[in-house]
Amino acid sequence: MRVRLEERWLDANRLVLLAIVTFVLIAVFFPMAAVRLVDGDEGYYIMTAKLVNQGRLPFIGFFYQQMFLLPFVYAPWLKVFGSTWYSARYLSASLAVLLGLLLYFHSIRITGRRTLGLLAVALFAFSGHAIGWLTVVKTFTVSTLLLFGAYAMFYTAVAERWKYLLSGLFLGLAVDTRLFLIAVLPAFAIQILGSGEPSRRRLEQTLWFALGLALALLPNLYFLFRSPRVFMFDNIIYQSRRTPAGLIGNLTQKWDLALQLLGLKGNDGSASIQLDLSLLLSIGFCALTAVRRQRLPLSVWIALLLTVVCFLPTPVHLQYFVYLVPFLVVNVVLLFARLDEDVPVSSVGRRRLRTAMTIGCALYVLVWPYDYYRYGSWSHNIPGLVAPIWDANWKIPVINRVGAAVDRYTDSTSHTAISWWPGYFIQTKTAPFPRMENHFGIEGEFHPDSFLTTKCHFISDSEVDSAIQVHATRVAVLGNWSWFPVTQPNRSPHRATLLQNDYVKVAQIGDAEVYRWEEGHHEGVLASLSAMVRDRPLRGYRSLIWPGKSHLPAGLDSAGIGARGPPMVTDFAELADELVQNRRRFDDYLPALAGWVVNDGSRHLHVFDYMNDLENFVAVDYRFTLLAVARDSSSALYDIRPAHSGVPGGTVRPDRAP
């Protein structure tokens, strides 16, 4: 009777600990999934799951630069719980919690101590890398869970054939999510072939493992046979040619990132400190194992190979190293278990060891709030987020407001909208314009051709411009990933194209601008500008600067501008070429006359609406003098001269017109 009571008490104790562990993991990962700033590629990954729910397949129906599995993981979840940002994020958080629980049970199994299982959960849950990259919708959460599952299967008590079959299956599914994880296959081979067991048994283990791996990789044959050239392009060729450095190159960037990871050149928030500590303890564990003349466990080999493979892609990113987190945690737990075994129970050394473990874990956890704040509110040094000044634009509520505005201004005659980032369409009824479901575009070493545009589902800038010119869709959004350079707000090369083709700004949410086609709007603006200059003497100006020379109002072309000095310039693209390629200075064109279109419907005329597209304007100050304003406040003329007062040009009110 007493034995049964003790067993029940132990079972109840285990359930309480499991409940506490689960609560901690949920309390860490779910709030972060809700507030974490959106990663630049995240909208694209959720969009791929939405496209799968619409019956389209990766590679065949849309461009997808990873292996096929991820959209099929998120698609059924979105089908059941709704296609929303929070729904997708909570699936990532759920998988992160599942990984934490798996790590908890595995640590108990390999050490026999629940306290070390709790330690493993603490090290995992309060890792800066884990909270930052396992809560977003990218390949990391799914592939890390599957890879760790493949590793953990080696230590389970199931029948041997199932153990190796499932391990190979999980590894294959991890590769189906992220191709470069195939590089850890040698670690599993070392574990099986170096076990010292009889050759026949090792052969059986290898065959079961290989069978599981083959079953997981088998679906790739479908995509390969359907379109071999596209499958190879999306997975390998695109990755090798999107930068001049090739598939594996740019060693300087890799070296700089290694220093950043170690905190020697900048830092990756608290994750650098935590990674340094984990790596140091893992090295200590390897040294202790070597001194004992024991085999290195599978977790060490996987961590070693992951470290190497994470540095191979070009460019290499900090987030890749989230793959190491659970395996480094296992190494740390094994180190503490081995040290605890070596020290006598009643000795002073044991107490000192436990004190040192407590202090180290406390330091590890205490630096964690910095990363929680950084990923949730401040994008400093976070890959995928271009600059802290843009943080508000990458928050889910702001993105959803932009999507709601798109739906509001899209009518029944058009079911698509143009945006250079697909993340605005996650919760909308409106679909992205065909072939704009990805934000990568034709970049790097690629040039527009029929293969890229028809088979690989890319769209070129010229095709987007043509769609705007023929009004293929009524609504367009200038927002995330549409500015150039991406670190500068409100600098878009596409704004002039929209305005020249009768698109009017109807809403602004954060820095995102929503435009709607209003037939005949531009002709009215040009007419009002022509009326303004009809009787105004304009001789004496060196040049004319205009949104587009194809829309030069009648009267300006014969106003005597450009009779002396540099050639007359009527297009901002030409001016940019003059300034950059021919190394001219903008001052050479002054005094100049500029025609501006007011596009926000307010009483303020924004003189930088076009000029912001030229980086050369940043270093020089100019004075903008308002010469005339149309009666409907739709347009204005400005005199531009150097600002000797040192005050840059800015917003001028129409009621200050002379």
C-alpha cells in the first residue's frame, strides 16, 4: 500500500512539473508570437500557404525558393483557424512549445534527472535566438523540430526498426523544409556505423534509416518530374545566382558575421552572450568526453555540422544559427550531468558546482529581456528588418490596417491590387497582382526572359509599369519593400509612375500609401499647371524638372527654359543619370523650375514627393519658393535655389503663395 502511494505521489509530481513546463513555454512563446515585429520574408511564406489552399502548388503554381514542405504544414492550419497573421504565428509558437517539451523529456531520458530537464527547458525558452526565430512563419520552427525529432528517436525505447525508420523519416522531412540540412546526414551515419555493434545489426539499422529518409524525400520526385528545370532553378540555381558571390562565397561577410555572433564585432543582442556561453560549455563537454576516452554523442556531431553548414549560404544570416540552440542545450545538460557524477555527494566541490550552475543560468536568463524587447518593439540588428525607423510599419496591426484599406478601395471590377510586398494580402479578400505573390523580383545576375516570367512566375519592373499604365488594377500600395533604398522612408521609384497614370493617394497608414485609379485625374492636374504658367514669364531658369517628360504640359516646352546653361531636363530618371553616371552636381541646374503634384488631398504641398527618389539631394540644402498654386490645390510650381540660410526645403502651405 505504501509503495502504491509513493508511486501515485511521484506520478502527481511528474504531472505538476509537466504542467509548469508547458505553462512556461506557452507564456514565453505565445506572447512573443503576437508582438514580434514581422520579418521581411514572413508575409511571403504565409502567402505560399494561402496559395496552396487555393489549389496552387510550389514551383508549378508560384515561385518558391525552398523545398516544398512548409506551405503544406501551414495550409491546413490556416484552413481551419483562418488565414490571419496571428493564426499562422500561433502555429509557429505551438511548434516551439512542442520542441521545448521534446527537449524536456529527452534531457530527462539521457540524464535520469528531472532537474536537468527543467534546466534544459529554461535554457531553451530564454534563448534570444529561440524567441526571435521560432515564433515567426519561416522554415526554422518546422525544420528545427523535425531535425531534433530525428536526433531524439535514437534515444527512445521503441522497437529498433521503428526507431531508425522514424529517425530517417524525420530527417528527410527536415530536408523537405530546408535543403541544406542534408549536410547533417554524416552525423547520423557516424552514430550508426561507429556504434561498435555487430556488422549485420548496423546494416539493418542503416537500411531502416535509409528507408525512412527515402520515403520522406519521395514527394520531391513529383515536382522534379513535373518541371525539372523550374524545380532545380527555385532550389539551387536561384540561390547561387541571386548575388554576384555565388552559392558559397563572400568570405568577408561570413567572417564579419562570425565575429558578430561571438560579440567581438557588434552583437546579436543577448543571443551573442548566450551563444558564447553555450559554445564554451559544449567545448568543455567535448574535452571532458575526450579525457574519459568516450564516444562523442550525436548532439555534438549535429551541432558541429550545423555550425559549418550555417556559414555556407551566401549571404549568411544570423537567424540560421537557431538550429544549434536545442543541440547546444543538450550538450550543456550532459556536461552538468557528467560533472555532477564525478563530484562526491557530500563534498564542498559539489556545492560549488551547483552554485556555479545556478549563477550561470541566472546570467543566461537575465539578459533575455533585452532580446524580448528588441524583437517585439525595436528592430536593432535584426535580419529581415531594414531599420529601426521602420518598426511601426512591420507591426501586425498596422499591416492589417493597410490590408483593410486595400479591400475598402478595391471594387467589384478588380479583384487584385499591386503591392511590392505580399504580406498586406494575408487577411484580405483582394489578391496580389499575378506574379507579385513574392517580393524577390528579378534581381542579382538574372535578366527578364520568358522562362523567368512564365515558368518561374517572376514579374519584371517593366511589366509592373505596363500594368500601371494600362490600369490593370485599380489599387496599388507603396509600403514595405517598395522603397529604394529600403532604409529610407518615402523614397519610392514607383510613386511617379502611379501619379502619372491617374493613381491618387487615398490612404496612408504608417508609411504605407494606398493609391486608387481615378480616371482623368492626371489630365486635370496638367491642365491646371498649364493654366498657371500660360502668362507667367519663365525665362532665366536653367532647367525644368518634371515627374515625366511624356506628360510635359503644353506651354512649358516653349517657355524659354534652358536657353542658357546646362541642357533642359524634363524627367527625374534623366536627372538621376546625369547626377550619378556623369557625376554632375544638382547645383549646376539651379535655378530650376519644378512642377509638383499634390497627392494626399490635404492643404499641404509636399515638395519632396518626387525629389526624395534621388539620394543626391540628401547632402545639399535647397530653398523651395512657391510661385503658384492651382485653385483646386491639385498642383503647384516651385522655384528651386540653393538655401544659403542652411534650412532645407520642406513642406510649404498653399496659403503662403505670393
